Amino acid sequence: MLTDPRAVDAVTRLAQDLGKEPVAVGDRAGFIADGLLFGYLNQAAAMYEAKYASREDIDAAMKLGCGLPMGSLALLDLIGVDTARTVLEAMYASSHDRLHAPAPILKQLSEAGLTGRKAGRGFYTYAAPGSDEVVRDALTPLTAAEGGGGREVRSVGVAGSGTMASGIAEVFAKAGYEVVLAARSQEKADTAKARIATSLDRSVSKGRMTAEARDTVLALITPAGTLDALPRSTWRSRRSRRTWRSSRTCSRGSTRSASRARCSPPRPPRCRSWPVPGPPRGRRTSSGCTSSTRRPR
């Protein structure tokens, strides 16, 4: 059954008059945003259940690595574990896609009443039902002070120029750290910083950041076309840096030593040998090995 085109046009104009950006989608459970979001949240819950990583590390990876404002498990607690389970069950019944099959841990938490913030406990433990303050529990890792302290971080080095590297550099710069963004060439490093500037401009246009804060964040990011610009603690030694750089400049199949100025030719394949009684009779092959045959008795 299709919606009348006149109704679609009327709703589209209404959304635009309200300052919204309408999108058209078929009659599917979850539509677009929830279809993508809940599959992602379900996978995060399954990873936690399989002990792929701790809840803190899963959420930190998505916030620092992908630039999301909230971790996946914390978002499940905010939505409600029982609500997420109900949505996933409806989507799975419609699509039969295993991506939307609710992870068993969602059922276990729901039936135990651990439905997230509204219950005071879900994947995390909260100060009170409805509170957003996370408190320590048996699964909370030790802090730096409790674990004996750690080294002060003043600057961060990021090797790469792709979307992931740009996102990591942006997050650290927003936190006030000096960031060296090292790429294979100065042009790629400048392109990565320009990508960060575009992302910050988008935040300014949406009112999430001021223009002064954007300029401050960009000033903390230094693009570089060589790994030698990275902080010394980023790599174990200068020798390891030379080896990493040299191994990428040689042709495929050849190797380059950190103490040599040129690439060595590829090593020939090793010949395999089998014990053969009596004097072997063989022939030369294209690989330089000798293929032996068994001498008849």
C-alpha cells in the first residue's frame, strides 16, 4: 500500500516549515535511524556479553575512536534495556535479520529488573533510579590514583590521515592536548587537519561550539609529513621508527634494514627436501630448487 503523493508533499512541506529536513523511507520496522542504531547497540551488548572488552572500554572506543557523544552501553541504559529489547524483537520479527536478534544479555537484564537509568542499574550502576550519576560497583576498574598513579600526558601523537585518525586527533585536541598528526606526506596531513576544521565548523554552525573554541582546538593540532615529528614516547626508539619507515619504502617482497641505505633483493624460496634412498636423481626447476625422485632398486 502506497501513501498518496499529495499527502507526502503536504507532510514534506510541513516538516520544512518547522525547520526540519524530511527523508522518505519505506514502511519498515525501525525506519532508517532506529534500523541502524539498534543493530549497532545490539552488537555492542553482544560483544560485552562475549567478554570481548569491558563496558568502559567498549564505550570509550566509540566515543574516542568514532567521536560519538555517548558510549553504546551507556546509551542502552539511557533508552532502557527493556525498551531496546522490545524494539529489537519487533524489528527481528519483521526482517528476520540476525543483526536485530536481541542479544541474550538484554533479556537477562530486563527480566531481572535491571533496565538502566530508570531502575538505577543496568549495564552500569547509578546513584539512584532516574539519576545519570554513575557510581562504582564490582565491575568498575581502578582509577589511576588507586592503581598507583600514572605518567602525565602532555601531548599525543596520531599516525595516519584517514577518518579514524582525524577523529582521534579531534577528540584529544578538544580535551586540551597538543596533538601531532603524522601522515605519509605533508599534503595528506594538511588534508586531515582540513577535515577536522570542517567538522568543527559544523559544530559551530549548530551552536555546539564557539568560534573561539574552534580556533583554540585547531591551534593544538600540528600536521606533519613524517613520523619523526611524533613525540619521543610514541615510539620505543629511533631505530624502530627507521625500521617502520624503511619497510614501507622498499618494493614488495624486499626488505630494508634500519642500518642500511638500500633495499635488499627478495629472498629466494627455500627448497624442501625429502630423504631418498640411494643417490638422488633430479632436475633443476624454475625456482632454482632440485626436485629429487626415488631411485629404483
